[in-house]
Amino acid sequence: MRRRTRAVLAAAVAALALVIAVPTLDDEERVDPYLNFVTAHLDVLPTEPLPVSADAKFSRTVAKFTDLESVEPALDACAGPVAVYLGAGHPKLVAEHDYCGGSDWMSKLDTNDVVQLTGRGVVPGLYTTETIKYVGRYDSTVDDMPDGDVVLQTCISKTEMVLVGLRLAAPVTT
């Protein structure tokens, strides 16, 4: 009886995997299920990831690049950090919900720590932490962001979030 149950379970898992995989084998252009616009290219992580620098305290690949209007669905997908274009004159924002993993790494950064970032929307490379700022979760604005090339953002409590200003120290080439 146990062998039959395992076989049925294995077949069900294989069928589910096939159902999930088949729709992702489309052309490169598709409607993104998390955002409201057609993407020109799939957000595919590199098949050969860049080597992680021994200097980096954390290494993250940005899962999605979007604008401020479409950021919530991208964040809610919990697929990884999301790079957000805030307009000319502003640093790139890289945000991740605390419950999706953002607080597992952003809140553990100290001044002068090194973070390796890759993926769409950021210059791949090593970034140095310059500023760590705690702001109110519901009353902060873009003006509260610290200076930097990239600003990391995640919530750390029901009322507070952390903003981490990063400066590009060394671009990484593939």
C-alpha cells in the first residue's frame, strides 16, 4: 500500500511540475503576471551566476526591475529583491519585503560592509554600505532616502523600515 501511495504521489508531483513548466516555455515576449505591462524580455537569472566575492557579506540577484507604480505586485511575488526606478537624480531603490527575506540580510548590514548585487536594474558589482537610516514605515518619502548609487529598503517592524545607502565600489564584468 505504501509503494502505491508513493507512486501516485510521485506521479502527481511530476504532473504538477509539467503543468507549471509548460506555460513558461512561451516566446520571449509575454505579459508579466505580476506587472501591468508587456515585458520585452523574460527576467531570467543568468545560468552561470557570477562568482561571489569573498569580500561580500551578502550577494543578491535582483529578481525584477520595475517602476514605482508597479512595485507592489513585484514585491508581493516574493521572488527576490526588486530594483525600482525612481526617476532621474535619485538612486536606484532595491526593495524586498521583510517576510520575503529582506530583513534576513538588509537589517544585518553595518557601515563599510560589502554587498554584491547582480541582475536587471543595477550595475553588477560590489557595493559598500555608507549610510544606515531607520525611518517610519508609513510616513517616509523618497526625500528620506540616504545618498548612494543604490538604496536598499525593507521593513524591520510594524512601524519601522531600514534604508541602506550603498556606493558602487567595484563593477563586476561577466
